[in-house]
Amino acid sequence: MANELERMGLLYSVDRSAFASYCLAWDRLVNAEKIIQEKGLTMVFPRDDGSAYEQVRPEVAVSNKAMTQIRAFCIEFGLTPSSRSRMQLPEEEGEKSKLAELLD
């Protein structure tokens, strides 16, 4: 992801903490989803009376929170279609803007 953002002119050294936070959120999402895939969405807990109750795994909340954080970072870095359409990307060297091509 870093290489692509740099290629697009959207990642600079001052973005290090924001990008690191994105990477941590991504790591949390991946790890939580691995556990969910292995163990399922819920856990069963025994009660003192011999019965049991089912509860959503904590990893589901971790996954949901990470997805929310990732979405926010994606918007900041222009990684969603709608956020990208609002951004002005720096032109690559030797690439003319459409307006410049029309004027030529």
C-alpha cells in the first residue's frame, strides 16, 4: 500500500503516523478475522446451573472497530472511489492534464 500511495504522490514522511495507524488497524482486522474464521462469531459459556449461553466473540467488536478505522484512513488517503474523485492528484512527470491537452 505504501508503494502505491507514494507512486500516486499521496504519501510523504509527515504521513508516517497516520499510515502506521492504518497498518495497525489492518493488522487488527486480519488477526480478528482469522480467529473468527477459526472459532466462529460466538462463544458458549457454561452457567452454574449446568445450562449455557451464547455470546458474540470479542474479536467481532475488534474487527468492526478496525474496519471503521480503516475506512476513515482510506478516505483520508483517497483510497475510496468517492474520496478519490474529490482529490487532485499530482500529475506524473511528462503527463499533461486533460485541459492542457485540449488547449494544445
